[in-house]
Amino acid sequence: MHQIPAKMQEFLVLNIASVAGQILKLQRPSGDIPWHIGGKTDPWDLVAPCVSDHQ
């Protein structure tokens, strides 16, 4: 297994609570999650992961 350089390790830390909070801020009442603040939504973005798990 390869060692991850120390410089890159700091980017690998993921704060789940922070990420979930950002998603909750962006998510619209319809359930859509836009690509960015004020951005477009694409219903396929929510369907594709479900479909791909069953193929």
C-alpha cells in the first residue's frame, strides 16, 4: 500500500457534521440539492445513484 504524502493528508479529513450542515442549508423544500448556491438542480442527480446500485 502506498503512503499518502503529509501535505495531502490534511485534505483527507472530512467533518461529516459540517458537510451535512452545508447540504441542509442548500437543500430546497422539494428535496432538490442545487449544484451550488442559487444554482440549477437536476432530478437525475438524485436518481442516478439509486439506479446504478441495482444494475
